[in-house]
Amino acid sequence: MEKKNMNENKTKNHYKILFVEQDVFITDMYKVIFEERGFDFFSLEKIPDDFIEKVFEIKPDIITMDLIVSHEGFQAVRMLKNDQRTKGIPVVFLTNCGQKEDIEQGMALGAIDYMIKGNYSQNEVIDKLLHHLNANPSL
């Protein structure tokens, strides 16, 4: 019987992710699995006043964005897409807000995907993010 290599599930490329999520428990769960899959993991619990500067410092390959309290995530994506330094960073909404209006607004702001947390396992989320990253040859 053939043994599987423990590293088979790691990414072939080394990506940086910025995970914006207010729930520390969710962030901690995702941190473990992202790092197991070979990502450099950075996180923010809220949108700070110097959000664009933080993103510019981290230089993530992709950002997952919760809507946070009062839909701050929409404003954060608007800021990202209006700044020359950060507008090209792909953003995926990963949230529990699944109203049609929220999805439409998120995509209209320039997100490349909108995922409702309860509809995907952690591995499915990572697989979708890898699909987006691998589909973008500039990364």
C-alpha cells in the first residue's frame, strides 16, 4: 500500500493572505489550516483607520473580508479599490451575510467572489482561493 506524502496538501506556491474577520475563534481555526497549506497568514479583527497602509505593508496576494459590524467590509473594499497601490489585490468576501443585496454590492465593488461561511468547509474555502490565485498569472 502506497503512503501519501504529508506535504501533498500544501500549496505549490507560497501565498500571503490577509484574513479580515471580527471573530477571533474563526480566525484561529482558519490560521491553522491556511498555514498547514503553506500560506503566510495575516489577520485583522477590525478595519483600522490606517487600513490601506497596513495592507500596503503586508502586500497580500489575496484578502478575505468579512462584512464586520455595520458592513464596514464594503467600505474597506471601496478604499482598497480606490487606492492605486492596492486596487489590484483580489478580494473575496467570506461572511455570514447572504442577502442578495449584499452579494450584489460586494461583487459591484470589485470582489472576485462572495462566499457565505456556512456553505463551505475550511478546505473548500482554501481550494476556492487557490483557484482564484492560480487563475491570476500575475501573482
